[in-house]
Amino acid sequence: MSRYFSKKFKALVPYTPGEQPKEMKYIKLNTNESPFPPSEKAMKKAAEAVKNLQLYCDPECRELVKKASEVFSVDTDEILFTNGSDEILNFAFSAFCDETHPAVFPDITYGFYPVFAEINRVPYEEIPLKDDFTISVDDYIGINKTIFIANPNAPTGIALSLNDIEKIVSSNPESVVVIDEAYVDFGTESAVSLIHKYSNLLVTQTFSKSRSLAGGRLGFGIACKELIADLNTIKYSTNPYNINSLTQAVGAGVLEDEEYTKSNCKTIIENREYLTKKLEAMGFFVLPSKANFVFARHDKTDGRALYEALKSKGVLVRHFDSERLRDYNRITVGTKEQIDILTQKIAEEL
Ligand SMILES: *Cc1c(COP(=O)(O)O)cnc(C)c1O
């Protein structure tokens, strides 16, 4: 730290992203990316967009917004696109949290939430998950704080029902409830259907997982137009050109090819069951996942040791060192071929 670094960030501990090693070719099952390339149609649109890079990108992302409004059956002023969904989550901490509306989220969830709270200097509270890693819905009823829930949750993969989400949203009318649906396309019912009923609901999604665009950085939020207007105030006060032209083009192409997205999600859901069965047959305890990853532990090996062993054999998974998580590894669901290599390496290790 230089002696010039602002005191307000003295305690800030940044988020640690998963490894993206370049020194050798790993089977990458550590950051929940799609194993499939982006849609061909989408790539063609991006190639066209390169020709106009001398111009600023559209700050309103009109093509993207129009297509998304059709895909998600909402109005164009009920959507905001951002640079990954991380950006809209950051905007939400900034826009909707303060001393009277502290942020609240589970103690085990997306590791970026406490960092967003810190950088925006808003108070936050963590509510412990139950022993079985499920969210205790009652803990969120009528608390009137700004609630952030990843559904399905990460890194557990466990999802709440839409009915439980609605209970949380409807019981907190004085504060915003943010449902982070990064993994919704792998088999959970979306809360987007509730945005016309509740003016305090913000649903965020991303193109990073189900839509094969992690490197493009594209996410979005859907909410009533007043909440979207608030988030736009933050966006236009930081970076109006937050999504570059190439990503706007490739994203619009992805939305023109929903068949491809749906078919990839179907494959991942099948492969998730295949991976789960194989792991269970080897003696693993696997949490019931609705995401494109599973969270698993084995009594015979320590989570960290298994992570290290797999890394040395060319397979990357994600290990978290905190107390309740250290026995486990989070394994992204890849192709069947990747799963077969993974389970073969695990068998060697066991
Ligand atoms: C991956 C992820 C995100 C953000 O992804 P972006 O790449 O920034 O769109 C948000 N929330 C959760 C729970 C995630 O796992």
C-alpha cells in the first residue's frame, strides 16, 4: 500500500477471483464458465461491430435492451445492462443500502457481497445458513433491510422455491430485495415474473454462465422502472459507456439464438446428474445443486488436499478455505469428457 492510499479503504479486502492460469492447459472446472463456445450467430455480429470501434458504444444499449425485453417479456425501461452482473450488484449496494437500510445476506454466499458493501461503505449483516447449508427463509421475513440472495446460492448450488422468494419480497415492502439469478437457467424458476407485482424486487442475471460469455462481461437487472431509473443514476454517474460495442453486439446475437442457450443448459443439467451420480458412487457427499456446479466432500480426503492433487494432474476445481467450507470443493459441470477425466483423476487420488 502506498502512503497515498485513501484511509477510507484501509480495511478493504478485495474479492479473490478464481484462478485463470495461462502457463499450462488445465481442464477448467473452477469458475463456472460454460464449456461451450458462444453462439456462431453472436460471433458474426461481434466481427461486424469491430468495424465501428472508432465510435463510442451506445450508452443505452438499445438493441440489447429491445431483444431482452422480448425474451423476458418486460418493458424496455424495466431492464438495465451492465459490465457483468457484478457491476449491477455493485450499483445496487450503492443505490439501495445505507444506515437505515443495511445490506443483509447469508454468511455463505457469493464472496463479492461483503466487498461491495465495504467499497460502498454501507453497513452489512450476515445471516448464518442452517447446518444443511439451506437458507432459513424465516430469518428474512419482515426485516426491512436490503436483502441480497443468490438463487440458486453459491457455492452450495441450493435453490429456494419461487414461493419462498415471494414471501421474502412481499414481507419487506420498505426495502429492496435483490435476487441474484446467475445460475437460474440451470433449472430454477425465475423471479422476473414477480417484478410487476412488487416494486421492491430487483432480479439480476448474467451472460457469463449459461450464455457462454464470461469474457465478454455482460449482465443485467430487471425491476420496475423506478428501481431501474435509480440504478441508471449510478451508472451515468460512473461510466455511461459501461458495455463496449463488441459485447453489445455479441450479446444481441446471443439473444437471437435462445435455442442454442437452451440446448446447452439442457446438456449441463444432464451432465450435472451424471457428475453427481459418479461422485456419489465414489463415496462423495454432494449437495443438491440447481446450478452448473456441484459442491462435494469426501470423508477420506481433505478438501484442500484434493484440490492440490487435482491441480497437479491438470484439473482445476475451486476450494474455499473458510471454516464451514474447507472440507468441500466446488466443481463446475463441464462436458462428459471433462467429467470422465476428473473422476478418473479423483479415483487415482483416493
Ligand atoms: C458468477 C456470479 C456472478 C457474476 O458474474 P458476472 O460474470 O459478473 O456476470 C454474480 N453472482 C453470482 C452468485 C455468481 O456466481
